[in-house]
Amino acid sequence: MSVSKTILVGNVGNSPEIRQAGETKVASFSLATSETYKNKAGEKVTDTQWHQIEVWGKLADVVEKWVQKGARLYLEGTIKYETSGEENNKKYYTKIKCDKMQMLGSKEVKKDEAKQDDFSDDDDSALPF
């Protein structure tokens, strides 16, 4: 048995892009995660990593309706590696295919008021914490 699972908590970097892949809706956006620490000189340093997130199906509908730039999210998903381009000019991409999402924080919701902010492709929406 093998597992490819990642958990991210961060802020949405851009408004989600929505597209159709056949009959299925796909949402794509970037998510920033940050770590703050003190370096050897005692200075506070913040290291920010950017992740490309891809959400499919019913969960993409939720992203389209509720998620906007700056929103704080908890995501669970799998790591996907992709390539594009020709043999001598290949580009490599890492994406997170999100299958579970929870909206965090108390940021103002501009697209109506959310009554439930835990969303998943499956029925078990309880988080482990």
C-alpha cells in the first residue's frame, strides 16, 4: 500500500479560475503557506511557499461560489507531478489535487453568507482536529 496525501493551511493568492473539462467543472488557484522563524542572527524571517491547487467536480462548484482571493483554507489532497513541452525544453509542475476543503477565519464573505464552511467530495466532513 502507498499513500500520496498532503495537508495545507494557507491563503488563496488569486481568484479561482473556473473551466469545464467535458462535463466536469475544474477550479484552479494558488495557495500561499508561510513559516516564520528566527535565523542565526536572531532576525525574524518568513518563508512563503506557493502551491498550485486544482479542485474537480462538486467541490469546484463550492470554490466557484465561496472562495476568493485572500480566503484562508484548510485543504487535503494528493500531489500530482506534470510535465509539458518538448524533450529538450520540458517544464515540470507540481499540483495539489484537492479532495477536501474547509474555509477558515472570519474574513468577510462577499458572495453571500456561508452557512456551512466544511466541504468535501465525500460524506465524512469531520476533520481530525
